[in-house]
Amino acid sequence: MSTPDYRARLAKLRAELARRGLDGFVIPISDEHMSEYVGAYAQRLAWLTGFGGSAGTAAVLSAKAAIFVDGRYTVQVRDQVDGSLYDYVGVPQSSVAEWLGANVSAGQKIGYDPWLHGIDWARGLAKALEAKGAELVAVESNPVDAVWDDQPAPSDAPVTVYDTRQAGQSAADKRAVIADWLKTQGLDTTVMTALDSIAWTFNIRGSDVTHTPVGLAFALLHADATADLFIAPGKLTDAVRAHLGNSVRIHDRDAFEGALANLAGRQVAVDPDRAVAAIFTALEAAGANIARHRDPAVLPKAIKNDTELGGTRAAHVRDGVAVARFLKWMEETAPQGGLDELGAAAKLRAFRDESGALVDLSFDTISAAGPNGALPHYKVDETTNRPIETGTLYLVDSGGQYADGTTDITRTIAIGTPTAEMRRRFTQVLKGHIALATARFPKGTRGSQLDILARQYLWADGVDYAHGTGHGVGAYLAVHEGPQRIAKPAGGQAGTEEPLHAGMILSNEPGYYKAGHFGIRIENLVIVVPARIDGAEEEMLGFETITFAPIARDLVEPALLSPAEADWLDAYHAQVFEKLAPGMGEGDRAWLEAACAPIARAPAALAA
């Protein structure tokens, strides 16, 4: 396969902008639903620049361009995007508005696609440009699409019914809860655009976005508990239509924008974090009364019911068996040489497939050897593929989509003998992981208040990691799900101030990355659960760990573990063996027993 000519693509876009009378254009990774992961047809930034991350934006002017990424991608963007074509700009230190404000001239017109950006972003940029005498212009069609000759079409795959026995609540009951909320707020309708919210609300699943089981659709939900679902008619089978019932009116997805005009005079709830600017513009033009409210499915979707929690626990045991078998295979195979990142990722997928229950991966496996492990969101391909060599660390972050749950796990293993530095950093990451896993906190605690627990031992050595510590996870839905998040409060990261509720699922994934050398991350998923504490005077919460796979004992420095931390690791490994052994063959069980043996205790454990 020939390497794409990104210089030529940029030139074609600039010519198209000039033809339209535009002096610049902003290109995000987004779709009409403000999705984190988007379908192939919406990968405009990747097509234009070569950047393969899941978050980023480019701004193109006639003689200058820039690409904006956060701390997860500062190394990756330099590997994938030509620095002679684009300036590298880190966010939140800078922003698209600031960069454009410094580089535009009076009278210039900068275009944006109102179906790919939020309303507050658009208004903020318009204000910044106005201060320079420039203008932000909403385009009617995306100029990238005009020059992308082989752009894929949106997926036409059918959606399927997600049975109430797996969902734990019927779609009619979910609509009734949303209708009650609308009536309480004095509202007539809510606009629902987030694909995972639509999948959850209507108890349907799809395959329109790689690794996320959703279907491309919009919805209007009303205070009488009826709904209008906008989806390509060919995606609906007779079974899905029967499941949706007479209270859900079906329309073509292309009819959504026009239907907004019918909401004139109505009280309409719209989520500014999930609905694109074009929706606000259409409702304003129609004369609707817009009320800014969070998508009413977001919080109940995040607080899993007992059926969803039972399903995800079962999925994690099944997934743990596959991961443990892979770790055994790696221990036996990698030291022999000849193995690379792509081969390892394929083998892990094969182990998951052997369960017979895997629907898809939950994201592209991060299979990272040596220095590639220092890229927190590294994506292996034929051009970056590295051999897995003795004397290095190998980091694998992966997950599966099963009909009963979504998994996400990271393990770091040593190929050969690890260095003292590797062991120290790994143990510090483990100590932070344990501190978060064992935390007890009052009801109402936010993710930002817990984040320091995972970083404290790294901070003691003057090091840190540039990503959040925990993200929400769906129930056979998005592997990254809001509103909850565990991260530093700075930087405007969404979700860090969201109170944690019993039933929420989050990741626990501190890490350490030494650029050019190695990366370390230990990730398990946890459920927020009530904590029963004798004599407690407040309602307390804690975490139940639901991910089960061995943690590399040869990377642990016992002298850095407190007795309580060593006890946690031994108890965790005892659980791993108890949960996984029944699903493994005799040879695999013997390996698992050794991998889960108690950690060697230092004569006198020291605090790191």
C-alpha cells in the first residue's frame, strides 16, 4: 500500500477553500453526534493529516496550518503528522481560537461545519475572530468531503434488539422515566443525538461505529412518552420495528433537520455538550424555546442496574480467561524472538474469539513494545510495528464487546529481566492503583477528589502521567462513557466534578511513561458500591474490582510495598485464580496458579 500524499491532500483542500471564498477551515475528529469514536466516513482529520488518535483538531489557513492534541498524543502526533505542513499545538495550553486569533487577518472568513462542532465552541470562536475583524462562516457542505475522492459511505448495517433480559429495563419504561423528567421540568421534547444514549434508551444495538455497538440515528422524545426515531429505514428489521412498537414513529435519518422546524413554540431540551451547533441554529430558526439540559439518558445509563452489573461481571470473567491465556502465551513465546506488536495483538484477539461470545473488540488494541509503550494511546499498524525484544517492557491495553458487558484491561509485562528503574516505576504505579481500588469516600465525592490517590507515589519522585486515571464504561456500549471521570480538576476535563454513584463502572488506570524507552499502565475496571463501615456516620462508597488477570509479579519491588498493599495484591491474585481457573485447561491452570502465588515479602517493607 502506497503512503498517502498528505501534502497533496492539504493542497486540494486549500484549493477548495479558495473556490468557496474561504480563508481557512477547522477540521475536528467528530461526527453529527459529537461521538468520541466515529465511523470511517467521518475520519476527516485522519484522511487529511495522517493523525490516528481519537481526539484532535486541525486548523488550515491558506499559508499555514496547525494540529491540536492533548497530552496523550504529544509524541504520537509528531510521528504521524508532517511538521513541515502543520504546527504542533498542545491543548489545553493553547486552543484553536487562540491560534486562529494570532494568525488571521481582518476581513478573512474561516469556515466550520456546524454538524461537527458544539454551539459554545462555535460562538466562542466567532467572538475571538470578530475581535480580529475576521468572520466564522458555517458551511452548507464540508469541503473535506468535496476533495476526499474515496470517502466511505455511512454504514448501512442493520440494528438489532437488545433484549430486556440483558438490559434489565424495557425501552418503554426508559421512555416513561424520560417523559416524567420532561413534565417535571415543564418541557415538551428533548433532542437526543448521542449514539450510545439512543442505543440505551431504545434498547437497540448496531455496528455503525467500529468497536462501539451503536447505530446512526437521531431521536426526539416527548412528554407523552412517545418518540420520533430518525434512522435509515433499511437498517430496521421487522423484529426491531415490532420491538420499538407504535409509540415510536420511524423517519429517515435525513429528515431530522427538517423535523426540528416542527418544534416551533415548544419547550425543547438540548444538551450543548452532545448536540451540534446546527441543531441549535435550526431550533432557533424554527422559533422553539431552547432549554439547556444534559441528555436525560446520560446519568441513568451510567448507573447500571443489577442485570447490567451481573452481565458485566460475567463478561469480565470470560474476558479474564482469554487475557490470562494470552499472558501465559507471551511468557512462553516472546523470549524466543520473532514476535511483533501486530502478531501479539492478533493472538490476543484469537484467545478472545475462542470464547465464542466475543462480538467485537471494545477499541483498537494498544499493543506497544519498548518505546512505543511510552505513547499512552499508541495504535500499531504496518508502519509502526515493532518487534517485541528481550530487555524491554510490553504494554497491552485491550478490551472486548460481549452481549452482556464491555471490558477494558491493561497489563504491562517484562520481556526478560526488568531493570531496577522499571521495577520501581511499576511498583509506584501499582501502589497508586491499590490506593484507588481500596478508597472509601462519602457519597457525593467527585472524581477530581480521588485522582491524587493514584498519583501520589509517582509525584513523590517528581514524575506523573498526562492522562486521566479513570473513565466511565458502558454496558455493551461505549468503552468511554460519561458523565463520571477520575482525573485532575484542571484543564476543563469533562466529568471530573461529577459525583460518583453506586452502580457506576469506571477504570482504574494509573501509568508512567518514559519517552523513547518504555511505558507502564495497570488497568482494572471497578464498580462503585456502598461501603459498609462499622460506626460510620455518613453514607460511604467504595470500589469493587471486576477485572481479573494476573499482575506481573516480577515487576514488583516488594520492599516498596506496605504490608497492607502486599496483602491486597495477594488477595487480588487469589480472586483471579478462583474466578479464572474453572475456565482454563490443566496446563493453563498450573501457570495461573504460579502467576497468582503470594508476592515475596521484603524483610521490612518501606514506603516509596
